Amino acid sequence: MTGRTVFFVSDQTGVTAETMGHSLMTQFDGLQFRAVTLPFVSTIDKAEEAVRRINAAALESGLRPVIFGTLVQDELRDVIKGSNALFLDFFEAFVGPLERELGTASSHSAGRAHGISDTVGYAARIDATNYALANDDGSNRDYGRADVILVGVSRSGKTPTCLYLAMQYGVFAANYPLTDDDLESTRLPPGLQPFKNKLFGLRIAPARLQQIRQERRPNSRYASPQQVQFETRAAEAIFQRNGVSTLDTTECSIEEISVRILEATGVERRIRP
Amino acid sequence: MTGRTVFFVSDQTGVTAETMGHSLMTQFDGLQFRAVTLPFVSTIDKAEEAVRRINAAALESGLRPVIFGTLVQDELRDVIKGSNALFLDFFEAFVGPLERELGTASSHSAGRAHGISDTVGYAARIDATNYALANDDGSNRDYGRADVILVGVSRSGKTPTCLYLAMQYGVFAANYPLTDDDLESTRLPPGLQPFKNKLFGLRIAPARLQQIRQERRPNSRYASPQQVQFETRAAEAIFQRNGVSTLDTTECSIEEISVRILEATGVERRIRP
């Protein structure tokens, strides 16, 4: 027995179907399921091929698959409806009520959500990503252009957060790792002083930080309880003394850290949904 | 008049609500709307505050707002329902049919979709992101661990694609920029030869590449039609001569490039929805 299969079927990349399906399936804890994404289902032929795969999964497991769909075109949706599965299509559920409310027909055209057609938003993402890469880990220091500068000890989540802020929201995020010298002085590093209003501190519980560092450099001074205690306390002192807003990242995903930073700082995203 | 406001209301980051709402609103071309995300609406107080903002937007514009919601808890959803708006809630629409199909009640617990609870997936994303950063632009060259190595000329989309593959799918993607020396020889760069089966080429139309480079370094040799023509032709020759699979990225978003690479190469994602 292979368990129930969940299909994500899209005429585009499948990212929206996956996001929506994943959110829903996490509400059903104990269930094991197999996830299959079928992207670019944009022709009748491909839809029929998808139906064959869905029906084969139903036969193999003896359980009807669940399909999360984001199919814009009625003809393709109609083909998928012929499969032996529970089919939840997101466009079908919501386009009707939206058309009535907005008093206009939808275009029913595929490929808009993640197209390159929004060139301004696209350029903002690329520019912000390049900025994050160039201003990572205290390098470059083109802080004049930063929307926010993340400060914290090594492995507190600065780099992935900067990249997520760039790719998802077009926000220019730099990051500065507190060095041993910085931490011993308890003063704000001189390079950061002119940009005090852009700083945002990432905190992390010592036990969690030690675990992360231990995986990375087992039994090093870097991963030792003493060093981790010293660094987290000294960082906290720097944040407090200088009135730097902070977030405890211990229990947060990168998405959550990013959105909480936008909320706390009031930094405006350059890309809006 | 400010136009209609679209709200994304979530007990978590709002990423799912934004993804779903954005997909739908792109089906209504001509309409201008203002987007407002209200994340972390996780208490009755916050839900009531959201209702006040939604109603204020309705009054101000004279148009009922549209709300895309991902509220897991019925009590919070009930509060939002009291607002003067079209409320499309994604959990409300789909949880019922899923419960019936799966024969089990959902947990109705917030904060699962983007939580850190999936620690294996979380570690895979961070590891893959660190790998992409370390193996960007021909540096490091720890190609033995790569799932895929993207090859192309400067500004063909290699770096953002590697980062997206890492953050979204936990895939280890390195990238190698073809240098002038590489391009003049038409042979596969020696450092890539042992990893021929991992290579994937990104192509781009010369006109588009010239435009991108011109924005970056106006009137440089780098952005000249001659240089761009030479590089794109030489890269194409290297790909063809060495049987490297390729994708034309000219009209593709980073999401689409990433998913097409997974499709074409058969590389398995480490993170599944």
C-alpha cells in the first residue's frame, strides 16, 4: 500500500496549487500522503495524460487521490473532472463569485500569475536579490540603499531572510554579522552607526543556536555552549543599549521572520500581490 | 477615488492568501486595485481591527473590498464575515470536502503551513541555500554535491534560479558562468567535464540580454550588440556540441525556469508540498 496520493495540477508551474494544497493538508495531521506535481498541463493531451496518472494512482493504492488544481481554462478542467479523484479547483471555486462582485468577466487566460509580464516587479526582485548577495555578511556595505539591515550572530537566520525578502517582496535587505570584536565592545559597530534607523536585530535561543552550529562544525569552539552563551548575551546587550528592534527567530520560519520584519519596521514591499 | 481594495487576511504570514489572490486577480486585467496584507490575525481583537480597516476602505472608495482569507479558526472567520466585503476564504471552501473525502476531521490549528515544525524540510532549504551561495558564479565548485549545474552567459538568469531552486525545493544547484576564454574555445570548460550529466544550459535572446546588460552597465562593451551576439552564439555552440539540454529563458519567470529544469532533468525535489 502506498497511501493516498495528492496531485497538484496546474497549467503553469504548480506553485500556487502546491501552496494552497500544502496549507490544507497540514490540517490533517496523522495522514501520510504522496505528493505529485503535474505542472504545465496546458493542452487537452496533457490533461488526458494527467487523468491517466491520477487513475493509475487510485488503482494502485485503492484510495481516491485528491487533486488541487489551478486550471484557468474550463476545457482542461472538464478533462480532469473525468478522473477518479476528489478534485478541488481553486479557480472554479472563486472565479464565479469574483466575476459577480466585480461585474466583469475574467479573461480565462493561463499563465498570468507567474509570467514575466510584470516587468517592473520582475526587475525589482532581481535587483533586490543582487543587492542581498552583494551585501551579505558584512561585505560591500552599500547600506545607503538598504531598506533594512539585519544584525545578529552567525547562524541567526540573516542570509536566508535577506534572500527571501528580496525574492518575495523586492525589499533591499543587507546583513551584518556581529564579530567577536563587535561583541566584546558592546558598542554598535562603527560602520552601522550612520544607519541606526535601518537596523533590525535577530535573536535566537542559545540551545537552538548551539544545535545549528554543532551540525555545521561539530565540537568546535564556535559550537560550544560557552561561546554561544557569550555571543547571544553580548548581541542582546548591543541591541538593548542601542534601541535596536529585535525578533526572536528560534521558532520562526524564514517566511515568518520576513513578514514580521516588514510589520515591525514598516518597510514597504516593492512587490505587491 | 482610490479604487477597490483587495485584502489578504491570514492567521499566519499571508503568503498563501497572497499567492491565491494574486493568481485570481490577474484574471481581471483592466482593474486597478490596492493590495493590503493583514498577517498574523490570530485573535478576536486582531480580527475586529481587520474588520475596521476593511470597512474604512469600503467607505473611502465606495466599493466593497475583496478579501482573500486563509483563516483556519471558525471564530476568527466569523468575525471577518461581519465586514462589508466579498470574503473568499480558502479554508472554508475546501476543508469541508476534504474532511468528507478523508473521513476525518481537520485539526483547525493555525500556523502549520509555514511553521518550522517540518525540521527536515527546513534544514534542506537552508543547506541548499548555503550551497547555492557558496557555488555561485563559478566559485568554490563543489560540483560533486550538485543536483544540477546551470551554465550560461552572464545575466541569463543562473543565480536567481539557483536560489529559487534551493529555497523552494531544497535542490542543490550550482552555476557556472561561461567566460570569454570558454566561449572562444567552444569546448566544455575542463572543470565541468567530469559533471557533464549534471549540466543544464540557460539560453536567452540576444535582444533581451542586451537590454538587461544595458541597464546594468550602459554603453559598455559588455552590453554591446557585438559582444552579446558573440556570447549567445558561442554558448549555443558549446551546448550543442556537448549535448547539453537547454531552456530559452527569454520569456520565463524564475519560477517557470526552475520548474522546467526539474521537469527536464528529472532532479527530485528534497522538499515536497
